Amino acid sequence: MTERAWIASRKGLFELLQQNGRWSLGPIAFLGEPVSMVLADPRDGAVYAALNLGHFGVKLHRKDAGAAQWTEIVAPAYPLKPENSADPVDWTVKFIWSLACGGADEPGVIWAGTLPGGLFRSADRGASWTLVHSLWDAPERSEWFGGGYDVPGIHSICVDPRDSRHVLVGISCGGAWVTHDGGNSWTLSAKGMRASYLPPERGDDQNVQDPHRIVGARDTPDQLWCQHHNGIWRSANFGVDWQEVSPAPLSNFGFAVAVHPADGNTAWFAPALADQTRIPVDAALTVTRTTDGGRTFTALRAGLPQQHCYDLVYRHGLAVADDGRTLLMASTTGGVWLSENSGDSWRTIASSMPPVYAVCFG
């Protein structure tokens, strides 16, 4: 039974609890501090929270199962930049943009994706981190550029549940990359994506794609979904190639996507108007859902604001629980909604929260 969820916001980490069949806000951690990412690890019950404290840098905390307090742990950090490096990028972690658990056979392994485009791996629950040099040193990184931020960033990490060494990451803007050997080597994996924001001769370049978010289905891991800057793409072979879902319902722009854990044909999206506008289509918040692999979509509006609504749902602002029916969505303007029937109807949890960066169950 789904009993707990987390809301990472500009002003703290909020706990959402189900008690007596009803969801309500619970304890708040890090009140007043920006929490950029939260991860609940189902393998051991620990929860990780990444903070972005500006002048004081990026911090990382962990709360173990049953613990009353959070413990600060080591945050990922780049090695010193060589003095003779021609790399124009500042080797400083600006932001932890994604956290993901390793496979079931890798207890304690955590992945972290950061701005400016570095991937880190911890084998000891965040006690130490190692920069994945094989990706950081890829010559193609010099062509990556920022999407939403001044520098590129890794926002999506998909670990193949059949093989923990098989990992795909999504980069804005650097396409999708995959490793088959636990991160020792990487290859581009964005074949089929198209960037309409670039000159036509560069549109199919895998290395400059802007996949806003990539998610995979737990029980059908070959099936991946991507909300791209200019469309929806689907892969049936863990990113070997991608097929565009066209036309995308309501709008081809958006950030968030969630996929049913047991059914890779079912996915949810939060479309918005591109590009500078970045508000819901017709100022009416809508979630779209496909249950047949993208052949058809249903627009889900019941319980969501349908007039003068300017909420934008960020990349990690939409999540589905393990039951495949309970969904949580939150926005940049502090709206939080929950559905317990696959999105058919929604209930407002809060309408005046701080801007929300990420939500998750667990």
C-alpha cells in the first residue's frame, strides 16, 4: 500500500502521508532551504535529499529507515581541474539534478546527475562519490549546452532492472547515453530524436538533443518514454532507437513524464505551451495519458484548475506509485495534486506551496 510521498521544494522538503485513507501534509525538513532532488530507496528504506544552498554550495543528506533525524553525507564533487585543461566548464557541482538507485543486486549504489553535466556513482550510500570519468571525458561533451540552465545537466538516470551495469542517462542538452559495463564506456543513444530548435542539418544530431525527461517501466524495462523539448518519443529497446509519438496531444512541449511500473504502454504527461510562455495550454492544467503505447491519449482534467491556471510542472514534478494508480503532481507555483485512480480525477493537496522541484513516493 502506498503510504508516503515526498515534495522537494524551494523552501524545504515536505512529507505527504496517507492516514486513515486520506493524504495530508506531514513533517517538513530543511524549512527555508532549496531541496533540488529527493530519492526514496526501496532497497533499504533510506531517503536522500539534495540541497542547493547557493553560496554554501550543494549538500546531500540521508535519512535512514526508522531514523528520526537526517544525517549530512558527502556531496558529489569534481576533482581539481587540471591547470592545462582547455575545458571552459567550471568543474564545480552547481546542482544535483537527479538521483537514482542502483540495481537490486547493488545494495548501497546510488547514482547522481549534476549540473554541469557530470555523472557520479556512490557504492556506499553516499559516504563517497566517484565522478564517472568515461562520460565526463567524452569528446562529445564539448558540444553539450544548457537547456533551462546556463550549463548542461543530467536529469534522468534509468538503471536496467535486468542488468545493473546497463544504465541510460538523459542530458539537457546532450542527448541520451548508455553504458553496458557499469559506466566504463558510453555510447550515444538518441537515434531517432529530432531537435526542431536547431538548423535542419543538425536536427538529427544525437549529441544535441534535449530530452527533458526519460523514464522506464520497472517490469517492462525495454520500454522507455521521453518528453523531449519538441515532442514525445518512445523506445522499445532501452534507447537503441526512438520513435516519435505524433501528433503529441495538446502540445508537443512539456517537461514531465511518468510511466506505469508494470505496464510500459501506459504513461502520463503534463503538456505546456512552448517556448517562452511555459504555461498550461489554454491556462487549463491537464494531464494526458496513453494506455496503448502512444496510439491514443486521454486528456485528464477532473479536479485540476481549468481557468487562469499558470502552473508549470517541472521534469520531476510528476510521479506514479508502485501500485500504478496513485499519481502525485506539483508545480512551480505551489500547486500539489494527487490522484488515486490513474489520473481520472485529482484532489488538491495544496495550492500555495513553494515552487516544487521534484516529487516521489516511498
